[in-house]
Amino acid sequence: MRYTKIALLTFGAGLVLGLVVVVIEIDWLDRAASGLMALGLMAVPLGMIVDWRLATKSARRPRKARGKTQERRAAPPPRRNPRPRKPVPPKG
């Protein structure tokens, strides 16, 4: 969500700049504010696409190269039960 966040922050900065332009009536800054908002609006879908592609790319795992098949090893022999031990008398 890195690129989408940057696009939304760009739009928000343009929106705040537009509010400043309207309140303080700075006429020479109005084009910059509207341009920044338009840039942010155009960048939101692009950022979403890029973030989606990066998220799905990292989720995929590379295929393993098929080499020679490994021989199956025989199962190890079953373990014998150890001798039963005498219970330890309690201390005291």
C-alpha cells in the first residue's frame, strides 16, 4: 500500500493547498493546488495497481527445478523400550 498511500497524500496536500488558496485568496497558487489534486486523483488507481502487482508477486513462490528423483530411504528400525527403572524413593 506504499504507492497508494503516496497518491492519497498527494491528493490531500493538493486539497489542503486548495483550501488555503480559497481562504487566503492567493490567486497565483490556484493552478498548482488544482494540479496537485488532479495528479493525486490520477495516481490513486495507478498506485493501487502497482501495490497489487507487488503483493501478488511476493506471494508467488518460484518453481523448483526438477532434477533426479531422490531415492526413498528405508524406515529406521523401531526402537526398543528401555529397561523399566525402579521408582526413586521420596526425599525426606
